[in-house]
Amino acid sequence: MKVLSGIQPTGLPHWGNYFGAIQQYIALQGNEQAFYFIADLHALTTIRDSATLAQNSADAALDLLALGLEPEKATLFRQSDVPEVTELTWLLLTITQMHLLEKCVSYKDKKERGIAADAGLFTYPVLMASDILIYDSEVVPVGADQIQHLEVTRDIAKRFNSLFGETFVLPAPHVLDSSAKVPGTDGEKMSKSYNNTIPIFETPKRLKKLINRIRTDSTPVEDPKDPDRCAVFDLYRLFASPEEQTQLADRYREGGMGYGDAKGLLYESAMEYFAAAFERRDDLKKRPDDVKDILKSGAATARARAREVVDRAKHACGLSCFL
Ligand code: ADP
Ligand code: TRP
């Protein structure tokens, strides 16, 4: 199975990103093809500060490797290191119908809010189609918010195939486990846009502070509490063993326990859960050249695959390739 996914380097990865996406990418590594890339060209539609984009991209590589992505089992690269992707994007743009892009949520949202959108944002889904089709990807693990983009990818591939003959493999989305909708500190879905995130690689002090900030109700300490209606418990569930979860749920129901105790347990279990990742990240940080080598070698593998597919597409639509 050929698996591919991209991650935008738009900021510190948080618990929602890990349990909702990264953990599942890592579970799919070791497949016949497992390609994961840092979508820096996509991030360019929102980040306009060069130092921030460069730093975020470098950090994203460190984060993924620290969280368990193994270069022997998965190819990790930066999107911008595969220029073939932008080459294919043009071919795809020429056959992409405007109405497909006009209905895409991120563009529509901006337009409806009266914010001027750039052509890059409008054509964002075509670059994404190119990312996917260029490696003959079969399975694309994504969050529910990306399904629309996958449909556009399939529509573009179908149209190209019907105009120029079978060229692209039609990819299928692999929708990530939606039960892993991780709540943020305000109890709503954790998201960078809501300013309620708990970043994975946070200092212990900051982590404690963020956990203390998690919103709870005002049930007095002595009263019984409902673990199923508490963001602290929802988060604890992600880290704790089934026995630990039952133990804490019992303490909630019995009463006599304050939310502060539950927050303390959450802090400890999260620290323990990510301890190895923290260590790996610290170690990788001391070896920036090794990380660069991983990305370079990933890009070389990806480019070889991409070249074949772009040449196939060029040939199909009448652009001869001499090289
Ligand atoms: P954010 O909302 O913080 O900007 P992204 O859109 O960059 O996060 O998220 C990348 C992927 O991480 C999403 O497609 C989704 O699969 C996953 N994800 C993000 N937040 C959550 C969450 N709170 N719960 C579950 N999965 C999430
Ligand atoms: N648009 C995706 C996101 O915001 C990132 C992305 C870019 C991607 N290209 C991709 C995901 C190709 C899957 C496949 O999360």
C-alpha cells in the first residue's frame, strides 16, 4: 500500500495533532511506500515571515522524528525540495474547473468574511492534488477537515485521466479516528486557531500552567463528579492505561477529590508518555546535520518517484520530455 500525507509547519504541534494525526501516520510507516512531507509551500499561503517559516519547517522535522517517525520505515522530506510538485501543479491547473475550487471551505470562508484571498490560497487544493498524485499514492491519512481536498484531488485525477488517458492513480482518504477529538484547555476542540492548545514539547513549568488552566465546573471537592463530562478526564484517557482510567473514574464518582488532583495526575501521565520523545528531540537537536541528511535523502527518494509520474503526465498531455 502506498501511503502519503503532508503536515503544514504552522506552529508547535499539540496534543490534538499528535493523537488526531501524527500517531496514526507513525502507525502506517513500514508500508510498501510511506511518504510524509512537511508542507512548507502550503504554509507559504499563511506565513509571510521567512525566519518563522524556516524555523517551523526545521522544528517539524525534529518533532516528527522525535515522536517516532523512523527514516528506515518512512520517507520524510520537505515539499519544497521536490520541485516536480510545482511542475505538475501547472499541468493540473490547466484542467481544474473553477467551481471545484470556489466551493473549497478555506477559500470560501475567507471570501465570506470579506478578506481578500490570494491566488495561492485559491489554488491550494491543486498543489495538494499534485502532492498526492505525484507519488501514485493510494491511501492518504487525513483529518476530517481535509476530506474535501481529497475529493478535489480525485476529481482532478479523473478529469485528467478522461482527457488524456489513464495517468493517475485515484487515491482514497484514510480518515483518521474521529473519536480522537482532543479537547483544548477551554473544553472545545484543541486547535491553534482557538488559542487553547497544549503543545507536546512544552517545558514542565509551562505544561503545568496550561494543565491548571483547563476549564472545569464548580462542583465542590466533596461532591461526586462525572468523568465523562470533564476535559481533564478526557485528556487523561489519552495517556493512562485502562486500569488507571478506571481508578480515576471511580475517584471522580466517589467525591472527595478536587479537579486539582486530577490535573496533577494528568500532568504526570503526560510527562511520562512523552518522556522518550523529549529525549530523542534533545538528542536530534544536537545533530542538525543528521536531520538535514534525513531530509535530503528523503527528498532524493521522493524526487525519483515524482519524476517518473510527471514524465508520464507530460507525455500523456502532449509535452514531450527529452530529459
Ligand atoms: P490546528 O487546528 O491546531 O490548526 P491542524 O489543522 O494543523 O491543527 O491539524 C492537523 C491535523 O491534526 C488535522 O487534520 C487533524 O487530523 C489533527 N487534529 C488537530 N486538532 C485536533 C484535535 N483537537 N483532535 C483531533 N485531531 C486533531
Ligand atoms: N492541507 C493539509 C493540511 O492542512 C496538508 C497537506 C498538504 C496534505 N498536502 C497534502 C495532506 C497532501 C495530505 C496530502 O493538513
